[in-house]
Amino acid sequence: MRELVVQVSFALYAALTLGGAVWAVTAKSLVRALLGLTLSLMGVAALYVLIAAPLVALMQILIYVGAVVVLIFFAIMLTRAQAEQEEAGARDAGRTLRAGAAGLVVAGLLAAACLRHGPKIAGTAVEVPPSDIGAAFLGPYVLGFEVISVVLFAAMAGAVVLAFERRKPR
Amino acid sequence: MNGSSLAAVAPELLRLGVGLLALVGFIAANGMLLLYVERKVAGHVQRRPGPFEVGPHGLLQAFADAGKLVGKQLATPAGADGLLFWAAPLMAFMPVPLMFIAIPFGENLFGLQTNLGLVLILSFAGFNVLALCLAGWGSNNKWSLLGAARAVSQAVAYEIPLLLSVLAVALMCGSLDLRQLAGSQGGWPWQWNVAVQPLAFFIYFVCAVAETNRAPFDLAEAESELTAGVHTEYSGMGNGIFFLAEYANMIVVGCVATALFLGGSQGPFAPGPWWFLAKMYLLVTLVIFMRWTYPRVRFDQLLNLNWRWLMPLALVNLLATALAVKLAG
């Protein structure tokens, strides 16, 4: 029973993720593409819940849907696209075919690698409490954690520099 | 497979289902109640009685309003993207019942047992901004678009001090579980977190009012300059669902403040859900009073208040809390 529920929900979430991604790529209007991206991100969040990682799932929603998608929306508003306008030009069949083939090659390689060399799938995923995740970040993985903070700090400093640079010429 | 494996899944699922259903009822009932309270408060603040004709003291006015909203025609503006236009109110409302499931109304009165309740509420609260964006964009109306642009910059800005102030309390108690956070406080007001973290409570409250787009921070609506901002083109229940979501968000904000800062369902003499509801409704009434007391701020004032005052204060507060926790522990 439980296994069936998990399998059905996996199929649903995978369909949501892939369907959203396809919509994001094929939509003619930028905001509709963004909605597709949001659906895809939600599907990924649901998959995280399925592997008993609710903290990662909630962070995915908090950061991607709550912040990144909204920022992309802000960028779209700056492009002065019209609400009824279709931004994408006419599609060229050969190009679609080539892009599809390129995507399939990467997906196929990844799938083959995962199927052949992937670790054995654990029977039941165990949920790790958030305090353990925090302890791991500040214990064995502290170097990576701090490097990420440095990268973020550099990005923030760069953004500030760029913003002031543009303001100067007046 | 057999009965035992079904039973292993069923109790949590049953609790979740019943909880969600009850919470949707709770939200709808509260929408009606708060609509009445808001109109009454607005009336008395402006020295008039408010709704008075439908039922005794206008008690049934909310039902009449709901009937009117449901009965109205749903119009999609010409040249608008119908899909985005109608996805927006749905996206504003659908995450709301999910936010409620982690709220501990009482010792055993909650929808879902999770050690991430706080993160759950904060993450689903982000959908509201996206809904306002879609509404503004899908309406094909320049006022709506301006409202959406304001909503984005406001929500992105105020989310940061809100998270930081909540984080200070979570750090102090060492948990993200709302039940545990509420339970770690005592019954009397001086044992509540608000006595230890008054600055965090103040920052949280201001940011929460801004995040729910309530006056004096309702720049996304701003009827004096943007007609009704993102809500301009919505008629009937389209508008009604946005209002329902707004009231429900106010209640969520009040519930989180109660659980984090005001001791949750703890209270003098007889702890229980009634204390939780009393504190929550007190906060919500305060928010309603603020709307009818203060004039709307200007947009630059709104952003300056956040970036120049609330954000540094929240950061200092978090640092001080971390230091105090480290020294005490």
C-alpha cells in the first residue's frame, strides 16, 4: 500500500517537474514561461519531500518560488514586454529538433550513469532533524559552507559596486 | 497489502485531511467575521455606526456582502492573459490552508506534527507575492502593473527583517517547531518571549503588517493613486478570494506572533486554545485599528524605513541574541 502510494506520487511529481519544464521552454509569453518554471520547481520540492528531506523542500520553495522567481518577474517587468505580446518569434522546426536531440543526449548519458554506477537505493529514507543538518554544516562541511558565504559576499559587493558605478555619470 | 500497513499510514493522513477541512471552514468563517469587525471599526473610528441595517447592529451584513460577491459576473479584461489573470487569485488562496496546518492552537489542537512548522509557514507565505505579480501582469492595466511592481519591492524588502527577527527567537529556543517554541514559554506575560525579545516582536509586527499588504503599508493597492492597484480589474469572487486570502494571512501572522512571542496556548490559570485565540484576535484587531488610524506612507518612506531601520536593528538583535545564547549556554 505504502509502496504504491509512493510510486504513484513519484510519477505525479515527476510529471509535474517535466511538464513544467517543457511549458517553460515552449511558452510564447515570458510570464507564462515563468509560471512553468514555478511548477517545475514545485515538482522538485515535492520530490524532496518524497525522499524525506522536508527541510530542503521548504527551502526550495522559500528561496526559489519566494525569491528567485519573483526576482525573474522583476527582470521581465524591466524588459517592457507587453502583457498580450508574445515575445518568442516563429519557431524553426530544425532548430527544435536539434535542441531536443541535444537535451536527450545529456539526459540519456545521465540516466545511463545513474543506472549503471548509482548507489543502491535505500529501502526507506530516514528524515534527518534540522539540528543535525546544522551541526553537519558547521562540522565536517564547514569549509564548503564558508566558501559559499565568501561567494555570496563577493556577489553582493559586486552588485553594490555596479549600482554605484551607474549612478556616477550624472 | 494488509490492514496493519494501512493503519501505519492512515492516522496521520486522517488527521491531516480532517485538519485541512476544518481549517478551510475556520478561514471562511473568519473572513466573514473580520469583514464585519473591519467595517464596524472603520465606522466607529470615523464617527459613524458602520453597517447597521442587515440584522441587529448589522451582524448579517457580511452574509449579504458574500452573497453579492458570489452573485456578480466574473469579467476578464480585454487583451488580458486569461490564464495568468485567473491563476492569480487561486495562487493567493491555495497556500493559505497549508500555512495553518502547522499552527498549534492548543496542546493537541494542530493539523500536522512537524519539527519545521516555522519554515513551512514562511515558505508558503512567499506565494502571496507571486500571486500579486501575476494579478498585476495578467490584468493588462497600467495601474495593476504599477501595483505589482510595488508589491515585489515591498515584499522582497520586508521579508528579510521578518526572517531575521523570527530567527532570533528560534535561536533562543533552539527549535523550528512551533509547538516546542510555544511550549517553552510560561503562563504569565513576563514569562513570554515578548518580555525577552521586545525588539524582535516589534520588528516582526511591523514587517508582518507590511507583508500582508495592510494599511499603512498597502502600497500595492493604494486606491488614491492606483485606483485599486493589483485588484483593479477583478470583479465579484475574484476580488473576494483576494480579500479572503488577505484576512487569512492576517490570522496566520497573528497566530505566528502568538506562538512565538505571546506564549501560544499558555496563559494564567487555565491554559488552552481559548488563550491562543484571545491573543490572536487581539493582535488582528490591533492591525485593523492601525489601518483606520494611520495614513498610508509614501513609497520611499516605506523602503527607507525597512532598509535604514528595521534591517540593521534586526541584524543587531540577531547578533546580540546569538552572543547571549552562546554566553549563557
